[in-house]
Amino acid sequence: MPRWKSIFSQHLRWSSLVTQALALSVVTFCVVLPLCCHRLLYSYYFVKSMYLDSMSEDVLQESLQRGQDALRFWQSAPAPTASSLSHVPQHPELLVTVVTARRNEGRDFHYLLQVMRELSSIVGGCGERPCAEVLLCDVESGSLENQDAKLLEAHFRVVRRSPQEQQRNWDQVNTFEREKRDYVFCLRKGWELAKPRNTVVLEDDALPRRDFFSVVKDLLARRVALQTLYIKLYHPERLQRYWNPEPYRILEWVGLGLVGATALLLSFPYWNPFSFSFTLSASHLLFFTLYVMAAAELLGRHYLLEARRVSPQLYAVSPATECCTPAMLFPGNASLRVADYLDGSFCVKGNAKDMVIYRMSRTVPGERSHSVEPNLIRHIGAYSSVRSNPSRPKLL
């Protein structure tokens, strides 16, 4: 028998570790994971051509229905007394400021009404006192009113610029600079009215999850809250993968692989239906570490993070990344420092407000920024108020 045939037949026997490793990999990555993950939006196995359009349409219809329900809710909700709206209590433990502007597209979705309905539902879940005081900051500077904010005036304190301030803000600035100025106005107005101990700023398409306030309360009790400029409460799911330049994710990925590999190898003496010959050796540990790491990445880190929702204490805090400001927690008086940093920069495309404050947290001595995982809000704004929109937005 030729030498190559001898080597080939020797390694193809089931007793060969090479054969076992190859078979396990092929079955896992070419059969099991594709069957289980082909409809998971943030998995590498997601089949866009088959499912993206229908899933996007389902989400749009669900949001539309939720928006119409919120509209009917607020139209029929009894208004509180005028005196309770005219005064914002001083020094609340937490102030939630919702920044809103009129949307030219997607008006029927009533994103703001959805967010405020959810906030009103969960804000009373902290016992005798509400979880937070809520302030609505309407930054609409156009000739048309923000009708959703107008409807909510009967239920929440709403702040706006004076007509003169609106005109100055509208003249000769690009979209990114105007958006930054709106954000700064709301940060400073919230501090001026309430001087809160801590501030959360939500954009009007950031729908809080049911455990929002319990997790925020836990975050504020951690030491990290004393050493940070801000904590991001949202990062786009599509950007949460392990394969990322962020060093902490690589370390998390390797750690998961080592733990998973060790658990698998230790379980084989007790449960081994396929008669694998793997043992707790260095080479086998390396193979299974890479095996678990590959499986976790292909499945999708987003789905593994969801397991942390079991308890507020399990939410992870890590160094922040650049993108996005739909939901931000500013401990202490950090909101004023952020407003000052933003005022010192002119925003343009490629240098929006999220990038400015991220850069400041990295370059100003003593400042840090963090992000919580998994997300505390759902970003429901398929139609943007400041950027051009496709006729029917997609999830990806």
C-alpha cells in the first residue's frame, strides 16, 4: 500500500483524534449552527435574502401598532393637576430628560409617545417614591409644532427654547451641529431646573426596558459611577461582536473559550455518547478553546449577553466605544462637564456629538467613559428625525 494511503487510512479511523476533531467541527459549524441560527438576526448564519425583508416589515408593523396604542392612551389619559407639572423637585436622585424633535417621516409611529408611555409605566416601580423625575425637552425649531410633545404637556413638564433662541439655533448650521446644540440645551436646562444628583438623557426613540431603573440604580451604586464621565446604556447590537478592535472583548472571548473548553473536557468522563478520546491535555484544551470561541462568535455575542438580564448585578460595565447616544447616564454633575466639552467643538459629519464626547473622555486627564451590556433600551427609531430615510427601513 502506498505511504499516503497508509497515513490517510490511519487518520480516518474513528479512534483517531484528528478524525474526531474534524467530524465534531463539521457537524457543529456546517449542520447544527446553520440549522439553529439561520433566523437569528445578529448571527453570522442569518440568511438575509430569505428573512430580512419580512422581519423588518414585522418590526415596523409592531412599532406602528404600539405607536397607535400609545396615541390613544395619551389622548384618553386623565391629566394631573397643573401644580404638579409646574414645579420640578430640587435635587432628585435621578432626572430622566427625554430629548425630542418633530419627525417629518414616520409620524404615525409616535416614537415619543411610546417612550413616554413606557416610562410612565415603570417610573412608579421603586416603592413609595418614583424611580425618577421626568422632563421632556422639545428642541423643535421649525415652523411646525411637535404635536406629540404638545399632547404630553398635560402630563409632563416640557421645556423649550424661546423664539429668539430657536431662530439663532436654526440659522446656518449643519444637521450635526444643530443636533449637538439641542443636546447641550437639554443637558443644561435639566440641571438648571432640578440640579439632580444623577441624570439620564434619552432620545425620543429610546424605549426603556422593564428593568431600566433597577439596573441604573445598581450602576450608580458601583464604584465605576464615581470615576466616569458617562455610562452608555445602548450600543447597536450589530456592533457587539467579539471580533472587534476593543481589547476587553478579545479577553472576554478567550476567557469564554477557556472556560467552555475546560467544562467540555471535564464532562467527557461522565457523559461521552460518541466515544470521544479527548482528555484534559494542553493540545486538546487549545482545540476546544478555539472551538468554543468560533461557536460563540458565529452564534452571536448579542444572544449570549441576553443571559445577563437575570439580575441587575450581572450587567457588565466595560470601556465605552464611539458610536451612538440614544441613552446616556451622567453620574453626579457630569452632565455639565459634557455640555462644556460639546460647546467647545463644532460638529460636522464624521465628528458628531458621540465622537466628540468619546474623544474628550479619552484625552482629558481624569475623565473616563463606560458602557453597560446588554442594552437597557430598545432603539425603535427606524425613521430618523435628522437624517434621510429609505422608503421602508431595514433592521440591518
